[in-house]
Amino acid sequence: MKVCIENNNVLIENITDFTLSDTFDCGQCFRFNPAGNGGYIGTAYGKTVRITQSSNTLTLHNTSEDDFKNIWCGFLDLDRDYGKIKESLTKSNDKVMDSAITYGGGIRILKQDLWETIVSFIISASNNIPRIKKIIESLCSNFGIAHIYEGQTYYSFPDAKTIAALQPEELDIIKAGFRTKYILSTAKAVANGEFELDSLYEMNTPDAKRELLKLNGVGNKVADCITLFALNRFDSFPVDVWIKRIMEYCYFGNKPQQIPIITQFANDRFGDLGGIAQQYLFYYARSLKIGT
């Protein structure tokens, strides 16, 4: 790829294996939304950006070269060769995966802020994407720091200390329901140093998952999502009721299977690329209306 700076915009030319809609609509993040003309606008790491795509060129509007280098290049996972990943996932003549990649070949796994990802996926438990987005935006607009981008006000994701200082009734405004107590408990554990976020980066995937499971509101699926979407541990294969149905339909003749069997199958079939395979399958299943 080639990076150019023009009129306060960052242009990434010759980009391959990347499509905005595939990446932002596959269920991995909740703060990027369509912005007209095929573009998306969203906030991450306290910064907001509008991104458009024309053929093989991405344009990040009204952003600096430093922000591109320090935030957006890594967030969008632009330096990774997804062509090689696709080749690896389809080399075993897996027709299901081949179809899934053909359908969602523009997916990239975003590298999201760890704290934001933990809270976001606690909120995601037993929830749907529109409501998850609404709760997260309410959390940010009520307790985040405001900034102006292209004449509009956007908000950062509130840090652990800010949330930990709240009373339950103050947090009720975001209407997270039973998840409120989990958000507060987790925020307090992080804010007082009981739970060390940075230590997760140094752990292998199983150890990081075991550590995450100590947090209230974090179960197996949520822990796998956090390790995948914040730590970029591609050997994580999150399994919820939807992925379970998708895997049963695609690989087990639509016969019910226990989650450990599905997880082992995914580990054997996809190895250390299981998380990327999961995203291709989840996105593809929407077109087939599997599990809906």
C-alpha cells in the first residue's frame, strides 16, 4: 500500500482485502456507523475519523499523519497480509470457508482499545447490536470527554476511573440493565489496580482468557471476543448461540453439538487463524440467514 497526505486527508492507495462495510458491519465493533456515500464515521482511542473508499483507495478525512501512524494504521490492521491468511484458510479445500471468504473478503480484524472492548462486550451479553450501540453511545455521551470533528460533537470512551467513581443510580442512565453491576465492578477492579490491563498483553491466549474470566460479567464467549478484538489473538474462536448454529449448519450436517466439540473442531480446522475464520463465517451466515 502507499500512503499520501492531501489537504488534511490521509489516502491509502493500493489497499487490498479491505472493505469498509465488511469490516464495520461484521459485529466486531460498535462505534463506527455509515456516514453516507459508502463511508463510515466513528471514534476510537479518543479520536474520531470519517473514512471513505473508492476502489482500492481508502481516505481518512480530516486527520493527521501522526494520528494515522499512531492510531488508525494499527486499528484498521492495514499492515497485515490478508491475502496470505485467505490462502491458508482455504488450502484444505474447505468449500464453506471459501464461500464465506468470497462473501466477506473485505473483513479485517480491528485492533481495539482493551478497556473499551472489555466493557463493550460485557454490554453485548444477551443483547443485540442496535441496543449494544445505543448503550455504548449513551455511556460515552454522558461520561466521556467531548471533542469536535467536522463541526459535530463526539465523545471518547470513559476510562475506568471515571466509571468507578459513579454510583449505580448514576450509571442507570445508560439503561444497561443487569450489566450495570458488572460494568461498575470491572471498572473498580481496573481503577484500583486489582486487575492489571497491561499484563494481558504479555500473556499467551489461554492465560489471558483465564485472567479475563475473573471479571464479573465476563464468560467464555466474552473473554474470547476480548482476546480477539483487543489483543489480536487470532487463535481465539468465540462461540455463542449464533456461531454454534452456524457451525452446526455448515460443518455438522445441522446436527446439535456441544460447544467444546465445536471449539475443538475450529482449533483443528483453522488453528491460529480461528478468530478470522469465525468472523468470515459469522458475516457469511447473515446472508444465508443462519441462526436468525
